[in-house]
Amino acid sequence: MAKIWFLTGASSGFGQAFTDAILGKGDKVVATFRQPEQAEAFTKKSNGIGLGLVMDVTDERAIKGAVQQALQQFGTIDVLVNNAGYGTVGAVEEFSMEEIRQQLETNFFGAVALTKEVIPHMREKGSGHIIQMSSVAGFRSLGGFAIYNASKFALEGFSEGLAYELAPFGIKVTIVEPGPFRTEFAGGSIKNPQQRNDAYKEGPVAKMYAYIERTNGVQEGDPVKGAQAIVDFVYSDSKTLRLPLGKSAVDGIKAKLAAVQRDIAANEAIALSTHFEE
């Protein structure tokens, strides 16, 4: 049976590839954009099976209105994809608190607000699938990525707990963890701090700045293949919580797990020594 999708951040990259994969499957999709002309163009070219809406994920009123329009147009939402977001590169010290809050507002609170708006509908009908577009950076941190890491770590913690809450209602949650994909993430959508600090001209932060610049446009991941893999996953019977995408994602997650295991082994005696003596 065809599904009705609600997808944020559809203007480029994964979002654009998603809409193509969804429509190619024969499903219908409500796709959100930041610009009215983008939304209008999408609706027009979709010939009744796609609806483009203007929505800012940091605007709760806009979120409520968009979800209502989606339900009025198609009657239901089977799959929610929280895809909208952007990356930040820089030292924690370099970012202002306002810049840090903006990152969390979009990548975390925006996804939370939209998820909360859709949950009651899915709960009442007893089914649904929520796709949270995280990142390998939501599982493993690196210098120069700490603020972006924070936004995605928060999304992962929220989503993992949410999966337990919603399972009794027949609602599935999937955390997607892509590595580097050939999107605008490392190009036009990346944000650097307004104030740079010479203390970070060398070291991990400087290496991250250089890495982002060097890999822009030559990343290993194909967003078309990535989007298709996610659509296929939704139609599969998999019950796994996490879906890594790309070799770098798999390698990064394995490296983090190994590092955590080493820390546990090194400190297990200290950990166990803290119990009350009975």
C-alpha cells in the first residue's frame, strides 16, 4: 500500500533526493521548503501526488499549520522525515551563545516540535514511522564539530527514548546516521563562527576546517543512493533503531564503540568500588 510522507528540508541534497525516491516509489509526499517559489514549483511538477509547503522548523505556528494542511490534503501521515538542518564548524570558544542556540533550535528543537505535532495522529491510528536524520556525528564527536555534535547527540538521545515510548502504539522510530555525502552540507549550508580565534590556527579545529573545505563536492556518499536506501528500509521488516549510511559512518561508529569499551575495561574496578557496603 502506498504511503504518505512528510519531509522537511526538501530544497537540496538528501531532501531533494528523498522526494524523487518517494515519488518514484509511487508514494505521496508533503515536502517543506524555505522559499515560496520552491514550494510552488514542487507542487506543480508533482501533479497531485506531492504538496510543497513553506515551513521554518523553528516556527511552531508554521509547523502546526503545515501538519494540518498535510492531513487535509492526503488524510494521513504514514512517515515523518525530520531532515531539515545545517552544520557548524569551529571551536566551542569561537561560537557565541546565540549561534549555539540557533544550531540547537534547528537541528534538535525543530525536529522535536514537528515530531510532537505528528505523534498524536500516528498514535490514534496505531501506526507510523518517524525517520530522524542524524549523522555519524550524532554518535561520535570530533574537534571542531562539538556544537554540531551536541545538536545531533541530543536528537539521538531524544529519539532512542521516544522509540521505547511509541513502540506500544505501533509507531517505529529510526535514527539515520550518514557519513559524508555529496550534498551542500560542506558547502553553502555550513556555518562558521562569526568571530574566529587565532589560538585555533593549529590542532584539531584547524584540521576540521581544512577537512570540510577539502572534501566539499568530493564526499564518498551518493545522496540519491542514500535516499533510496532509506525509502527501501521503511518498506522492509527491519526492527533496528539505527541505520548508518556509508563506509565512513560504519568505521566511525565502530571506532567509537571500541573506544568506549576500552574506557569501560580501564575503569571498571573504579566503577564497581563506589557501591555501598552491605
